Amino acid sequence: MPRVAPEPAAKPTYTRRRQAGSGSARSLMLTVFGEYVLPQAEPVWTSTLLHVLGGLDVEEKSTRQALARMAADGWIVAERRGRRVRWALTGHGRELLSEGAERIYTFGRDRDSWDGRWLVLLATVPESKRDLRHQLRTRLTWAGFASPIPGVWVSPHASREAEAKQVVESLGLDITAFSFSGPYAGVGSERAMVEQAWHLGDLATAYTAFVQEFAGLRPSPGDPVLFTQIRLVHAWRRFPMLDPQLPQELLPPDWIGVRAANVFNDLHQAWHPPSQEHWTELSARG
């Protein structure tokens, strides 16, 4: 899931306190809808969602608030059956979750060969317009750009110029923004620029935490495998926002991101059948 920036996912370490708030509940709810409601194309009862989110240490009040917020934002719609309510994705919700799923489930598998060209975007926003600055940063980061110095955004994917143009135009910054593309020149260190822009050490730490949390887990059938699969996807959701998928030439040797992607893909594939089966059983019970 135009590519639209996703809801910020939780840190790799999954704690009860972190999942207590309604904001975290909404983020988890999006994971649940994307993993189960979207592919099965069936509405889900409120009672099923309360059971699942409760198993992930979210209070009932926070779950109901998350549902109300998603409905108000046009992601889902309520369908009443007597006193009971079930929730269906709207067309808008299906579209956004499908786009998100496409990126999340394919993220980290392959890296294209690099032609050595950089795309450089010059775009500044006054300090007084903090909301606009935040929107620009969020959307360019989602598109794989990073800023080594204020006002300068770089990407090793020169083909994303159209995406950068769409971002600045939609924010009304196209008159004052400029872009260039070409190989790195002779001033300074290309690797130092990469580290300053993307902070690969921090990213490696996040990947390491993900691997340590999930590699080797063997959840039992039923609720355990369902809850663990949700935790896995929810933790992985944040990496497309953090990792620009730099070409191999710009990464450290034995990059931990490759192992993390393998862990996610292997575990998600292994847990997919039993977790989907259990979700179907829960949905049938209502």
C-alpha cells in the first residue's frame, strides 16, 4: 500500500505497554485487516476483533476506539445484524491495504542492479510550516529518499523522479524545488553521505532486534500461531518506511537486512496456512 505512507508500525520489541493506546490499537487493526480481512474478502464480527486484539494485549475500549476511527476515516463500514455488528472494508480501504500489502510482502526480496546514478532533489520548507515539513519528510522517506543535509534529498533510484515530482506538486512546492540526476562526483565520500543520510547503523540494530525476536519461534496451532503471525507482520510493516533498499554496492558486507527479509518470508509462509485457517474458524463463530 499512488504509494501512500503507512501507519507507523511499532518498534521491533513487542511489549504490552506499547500496545495499550488507541493509536497502537489502530495500527494493529490495520495489520489484522490487511492480513486476514482483505484476502478473505469477508466482513468480520466485532467480537472476533475483540478476541484477537485482546490476545495481543489491547484493551476493549482501545479496540472499539480504533474501529470507530477507521470507520470515520473511510477504511471500513459497519454492517448491522440485529444487535451485532460486523465490519467490511470500503473500496478505499481495500485499495490502500492492497497497495500496502504489495510493498510489505515483497519488500527485501530482490535488489535491482545499479547504474551508479543519483537523484538529487532540492526542496525547502520554512520552519514556520512544520506540518508541511512533516508531510514532505514522510512522503519522501516512504519513496526511498533521505536528507544528508537540510533541504537536500537524495535517492540512488533515479527512476523515482516522477514520484518525487508528484510529491512536491501535491504539496505546492514544485515552484521552489529543483532536481538533478547523475553519478557521484569527486568531492567527499559517497559512503559517508550514505551513512549520514540513512544512518545504516540504526537500521541494522532494528533488523537485528527483529531477527532476535522472531527467528526460531514455533507457535502452537490456534490462537498462538494467529497472534504470532500478526506480531510478525506488524513488526515487519515498519521496514519499508525505514529501509530505502539501497543498491548492494552501497551497503556494508553481509548486510543484516538480507537475513531479516529471509526470516520474515520463511516464517510468514510457514505460518500462513494455519493462521488463516484459525482466522476462518474464529470468524465463523463470531
